[in-house]
Amino acid sequence: MEPMLSHFMQQLLSQELPMLDSADRARVTELLREHAAAGGGTIETQEDLPGEIRQIMDL
């Protein structure tokens, strides 16, 4: 199975997620799962993230 996030994006999210409240963290996780379930490819850059995640994380 192809990884959902590139190494760079894993690092970015691991640094940024703790700054979000629990509801936003849960929503980001849900959106990433939906992306994977829909057959989305590996997220390599911030621009590849679903729009709602970019909005939540203010990217």
C-alpha cells in the first residue's frame, strides 16, 4: 500500500497537529482517511493536501 503522506509531509503534520484543538485534529485525520479511501495518491506538498486541511492548518 502506498503511503498517504511523503516523509516531508509527515514531518510537517507532526509539528503542526499538536497546535490544533482536538476537534480539528480529529477532522484532519478523518479527511486524510477519506483521501486514502478515495484512492488519492501520496501527498507530497502542502498544495496536495485537501483544501479543508489547508484551511484548518492555515497553510
